[in-house]
Amino acid sequence: MSQASNAPFNSPFQQLHGRIVVSCQADEGDPLDDLDTLNRIATSVLRGGAGGLRAEGVTRIAAFRSLTDLPIIGIIKAYDANGDVYITPDFFSAKAISDAGADIIALDCTARRLTAPEPWTELIPRIHAELHRPVLADIASLEDAVAAERAGADAVATTLYGYTAETAGIRTPSWPLLQALVAHLTVPILLEGHITHPPDALHALTLGATAVVVGSAITRPETITRRFVGVARQKNLHFTNDQADDAV
């Protein structure tokens, strides 16, 4: 499936070309899990120059829609009995976030979802036909991405790299995966996940990513603080070991 054939759905991705999208989310129980707080975070990142937002849930998407005309990538998270998270798993979820004002519907398009009651191979054409929204395929591998493009996805994002059984626990961007996506796909490619420093975003754009989605490194003080504290603890441990060596 080429970009040309998806022309009616390309506009939001054209707007995002070369931009930073900020994912404004908070897990249940997080101190930031409050609509007014997330609204303020979204307002701040928009003032900082974000080219778009990624948001979870109808209420948050609707609130962010009132803040900006820039593209909003919408999702709904669902959890199975094992606690595994799935992104926008059915048409009901897709319609809800479309009605709330999302410009782009993101779906879990990994191989694990092919046997779901509503597999993404069926959801993509239905979203196009009934909601008239572009679909962003959240993937974890080149194979996922190629299959999603063939099924009609309008763009792909590396969102689920690190969150499938094959990639579990990886918390750094896969530059080889990005390079493979650029080499094999014709649809826009968003690098999402594990970006912690501005040079990472620049590198992704240089390699050919259409846009970069950044979340925790911008919006989550707890995660940012933990990173700094970790460095301080390493330094303190090094200092303590040096003291022990001196005492020997």
C-alpha cells in the first residue's frame, strides 16, 4: 500500500513532518493522573512548540481538542486478564476516540493481535470507511510494520518495541529497526518509545523518521527525577568504594 493510495488520510501526518509529538498520559495512581493537571501539561508542551499530542481516553482527548487544532493521536488502553495492555482493541474504542476529536486512530498492530475478536486487519478498513480517520499502526518489528502497511495502515510507529514477548524489557530505541522501516516502507514512520535526550530525536529524524513521539522524558517528573537520582547514586557508590579502597 503506497502513500499515494492513502492520500485522503495523509494530511495529519504531513502536518507532523519533522515535528515532535508529545504523549501526555499518566498511569492510574500516578500523581499526574488528573485531567486539569494533564491539561496544564498539554498547554505547556504546546507553548514549547510540540507539533501534536498523543492522548489516551475520551475525556483527555476531548479536553486536549479544546486546546489545539494540531493533530492528536488518540488511543484507548485495554488490559487482558494477565495485565497486558492493548491499544484501541476494537471498533467501539476507535469510534469513541474519533468522536472525542482525535485526528489519528492508533491501533496495536502486532502479530499477537491477529487472533483477537476484532483483528486490526479488519479494523483498519472499517475505520477508514466508517470514521474517515487515518490509522497509525503501533508495531514492534519490521514484520508487523510490513503487514500493517499491506492492510492499509496510513503510518507506523515503533510504540510497542520493548513491550511484546520478543522485545520485552528493551528500553532503548532500536536504530536498526528504524532504518529497516525507512528502507522497506512507503508510509510515514514515527519513532516512539525510549527517547530520553534531544539528540536521540535529531538522530531519528536524520535517519528518516517522519516525526518523533516523546512522552516520559518531557511529561513525567517522577521518571525524570529517577534518572538524575540514579546518576547521583552511582556517584555516591563510587565515592564510597574509593573511601573503602583508601582504608585498606
